[in-house]
Amino acid sequence: MATYKRLPVAFDHGQGAWLWDVDGRRYLDALSGIAVCGLGHAHAAVRAALCDQAGTLIHTSNLYQVPQQAELGARLCGAAGMDRVFFGNSGAEANEAAIKLARLHAHQSGIANPAILVMENAFHGRTLATLTATGNRKAQAGFEPLVQGFVRVPYNDIDAIETAAANRPNIVAVLVEPIQGEGGIIVPDEDYLPRLRTLCDHHQWLLMVDEIQTGMGRTGRLFAHQWSGIKADVMTLAKGLANGVPIGACLASGAAAEVLGPGSHGSTFGGNPLACRAAASVLDTLEHEGLPSRAAVLGDRLIDGFRTRLNGVAGVQDIRGCGLMIGIELDRPCPELVTEALHRGLLINVTAGSVVRLLPPLIIDDEQATEIVETVSELILMFLSTNPDPDAGSPS
């Protein structure tokens, strides 16, 4: 079905941060399959894990014990300070599990009509429930009626949350991204998540953190909310968890970990041996190669480079990010930059209309980081010089 507006390129193979198309042309990947291939392409550890597991057992279903799933679950829970995990196949499924968990927790507590607090400009998936939780009216259009049971407030606005709490006594949980990815790489105030944690404790809400784009070392910590020193009640993962093999995870701690029981949720493919072996190899590599801390260093280097090249340039509104999750906001729509970058052999993305989004693999080297800065800066400067500000000269 025509659900994608694809770029005019087809890739044949990759190695590290490089991809080659079917005609043999090489591209530097600064998008990682949208924050998925954190270890780059054809990583030796992932390849070995997949080949070994495919040669023994790929799938049995969750009717039976799955040792690879139990091992991965224990490792993730240990790393996140969580107690239990449910495995699905995608970020949307992980967030669906979190939404169902919050509702069931509320009903078990005697709340008949629970609501979940979500944020403007958020992105949580494209199923009907996660689409409703997503704060993007364009993505929602045409799929009404949407799912009831969500209250929306501005991101990074504690006062708005307190107002919602005063007017909506049926709120039972908050679903929030530590950094909004699709919303334009929006980094909240340093005290936002700690204050949100305090509010959730005060109102006995579940704090559910969507780490689907930010997780697995991308921001310089294994999970982005760890920068704030908080602990979530529920955390969702996907994207970078298995470096391209479909898997999603919904982790929970404390009372939230005991909500779902036999028959209350499930998945045919979720957490099968193949996907779990791939994810375990990712965890091994992140740990052994120190990639999260490397992402923090590289992220600072990239942002400093962009600020050196672009600070003070008319049309550049902001340069922001955390680790290898970087956004350069312009004062005008710039989707054509994606195609221009493709012509230069670089894969980037534009989100929220006017934000150049960079999500390179965590394994990029210094030379590749420099190439990203130089190429993107040149493209932006050229774009701004040849595409006048649409508001310039308009009446004040």
C-alpha cells in the first residue's frame, strides 16, 4: 500500500556507518534506520548471534518457556532497576502494553474511567491507542473516532500538569518521552522529569517513560531518563534494542509489575529466541565497547561543531540535543534538505517540518562525525541562502 513516500534509493548492503546502494554508491548513515541500528550495519556480534540462533531455534511461542527471553528480561530489568518485562515486536506494541497496564492497574484500584496524561507533539505509535496518545493532529486525521481516556498538556510544562491534576481526578498515569524525537528533538528542562516524578508520587500516578527512540545508549546513558536520576514505574523500549530485528519491551517495577497476569496480554512473536539473542548481543556490545559514554562525547563534539559553523546564521533558530540525538531547527520548512543530503551521500531526516534530525550509529568514528558536521552545515547554509525567509518583508 502507498503508505510511504520513499526516497529514490535502494540499499544493497552496509558495513558500520556506511551503506551502499544497488548501483554501488556509498552513503554515510546519520539516521540509523531512525535510531534503530545503533551498532551500525552488519555488526559482527549481531551477525554471529543471529546466525547461531537461526541454526538452532527461531520460534516456539510463549506457550512454553523461552530461556533467551528470560535471560534478556533479567538483564534489562537489572540495568533499568525494574522487576518484570513484557516483550512485543515494536515500539507501538510496547506502548500499547503500557497503556493497557495503566488502565488495568486503575480498574484494580477501583477507578472506573481512568485517564492517562500525555504531551503535545509527542509520538508513541500508530495503533489506535498509541495514535491517540501521540500529539500530532496530522497523523490522527481521518482515523476518528480516537480512543477515549487521554488528557493532553504541553510538554515541559509542570504548571499545566498541576492544572490538569486539579481538574481531572481520574488521571492515573503519565506517558512521556525523556526527549521528544519526532516532535523535533525537544530537550526538556533539567528539573522536568524529577518534578514530574514528584507529582506522580503525590497523586499516586504511574510514571511511564517512552524510551523507544532515546533508549539503548543513544543519549549517553543506557536510558535517557537516567540523566535525571529518577526511576520510572513503567518504561518502554524498541528501536535500538536489537539493532534492526523487530522487538519491543514494556518494563515495570513495584506494584505496576504485578498488574498483568496470564490471559491479560500476549504476543505470538514477542520475545522469541531469535529477537532476544540479537538484543542480548546489543547489550553485550554496548557494555564491552563503552558506547553510551562514547555517544555522549561524540554528541558534544557534533553540537559544538554545528554551533561553530551555524551560530548567528540568520535562519538557524536552535541547535540542541543529547548524545547522538541532535536537532537543528530552522525558521522555515526544509524537507528538501533530505534529498539534497542524499545527493551528497548522507542520510538525514527532517522532522516537525523544520528540524534537521540526526541519529547516527553509536559506532561512528571521529572522521565520520566531522563529515556529518561539515556536510550538514554546508547544506543548511546553501539552503538558507537560496530559500528566502517566507516571512521576510511581511507586515509586522
